[in-house]
Amino acid sequence: MTEDRMTGRYRDLRIERDGVIAVITLAKPDKLNAVSAQSIDEIEAAFDELDGDDSIRAVIMTGEGRGFCAGADISSGFEVPKTGNPATGEGIQSDPGGKVALRIYRMQKPVIAAVNGAAVGFGASVLLPMDYRIASNTAKFAFPFTKRAIVAESCSSWFLPTIVGMATALSWMISGKTFGVEEAHGAGLIQEVVEPDALIDRAKAVARSFTDETSPSSVGVVRRLLWAMAGENHPVTAHVYESRALVAAYRGPDYEEGYRSFLERRPPRFTSQPVRDLAFMREWWPTPTFSPDPDEDDSSKS
């Protein structure tokens, strides 16, 4: 496994590469990996880097030491938007955590959480747009915003009820309580619970199950379809985009190999490159620019 801590770019995290798998590790263990504004920028940059690298097929995110992420580093105060008019939206700044959540949402490859300890506030919210979440049996979780006189952030008011249902989301968010890994697993926030020593190995095994015999481009399309369709109110929209995606898949570099490997009963050798081969999707769900008034941008629905 090779380490990539780019000079002058990453101070609060490191990236390690193990074949087609990249591991992002939050690396501020003395503060339980609590994030600052710089940490947020680095996490977003790391996902940009790895999404643009076709040699990487899956990304794991974990924390160093006893905690996954203890939320915001509040030693210098909360890093929240503080300017502008909340009533009209004029001059409102975007929530920094929301930029990270939306970047993960846009990923063209699977993202797996390996939750090694406490995941609190942003540390819990950042898990939500990931595709698979594994936790150590020592992990615990909290969305403590009401206890700090702030509110849901990192798009968690959309992601959390989508994943665990409205009743559970309301209970966790309104109370701000800390809850254990058993409750998180039972509600579907966490898919697997493992011993601490097995966490990263299990995360890599899941990553390989997502990458070993799958088409990189097909994975990218399926991931985007599933997340995008979560916000639609009629299945005909899925029919429209799936039909377009099927035509693109037929014309893509992997279709013939998928067919032949099935007939020849052998593992496929796919060659697609999402950065190049998924260009046709870029106009499907254009990323809206941040607008404090959602009615100003109809594309915010996607």
C-alpha cells in the first residue's frame, strides 16, 4: 500500500492506495479527528482527486486513533455560516459540510465508511451520502445539533430520513442523543458491525466486491441513478434515464466484454474509464450553484 500526502495540500488527512482502492484517513487523532475549515476543504479536494483518477475504483474513509470524527473543532468557535438574511436568503453563505456531502453524492465510484469510533455531528452526517457503512463494535453516533443550539447540516435533513426513515430521523435529530452501534445497525444507518481489528480489512473486502468483476462505468451510472431517483416522485423518470443509460452502455467499451465473458464463463476484463466514458451524464443532473432561495434554481431538485 502506498501513501500519498501531497506536499502542501493535505495536513489533516492522508490518502493511501492499495491497488484500485484508496483509503482516506482523517488524521487529527489528538482531537478525535474533529474538523476545521481547512479539514473540510481537504476532504472535498481528496474526493475530487480520487474521483478524477480512473486507476481508483473505490474509496474508503476512516479515522485515525479512537474516533472517526468528533464533529467540528469548536476550539475557535463554530464554523457555520454567520452572515446574510435568513428570511430572504440574501447574502447567506453555504454550509461547508454540505459541500462535502454533495461532493460525495456526485462520486462516480463507491464510497465506503469504516467507522472506527465516535461519529458525531459532521462526523455522523458525512457518512450519509456514502454507499456502504461498516462500524467497529466500539463506535457510537450522535446528531447533537439541538444540544448546541444549531440545526441539521451537511444535507443531513435530506439524507438521514432517506436512509433510516422519518420517524427514526426525527427521534435522533430532535433529541440530539448519543446512540450505540446496535441501534445504528438496527435502523439501517450501519450495514455491518465488526471487531475493531477487522474494520479496514472488511472495508477493503467490500470494496473489492464492488470492483472485482464490475464495469467501472456501469458502477458509476448505477450509483448516480439510485441517488438521483431518490428525489423523484414517479418511476417514469427512472425509465427515461435508464433507457438513455442502456443505449450509452451498449455503445460503451465494456458491453461486448460483459457479453463474451458471460458466454465463456470467465471473469470479465473491463476497460471503461468513468472520467471519459460517463461524459454523457454530465448534463443529466447539472450541479446547481448554491442559492439561499431554492425557488431560484429548479435544478436544485436533482
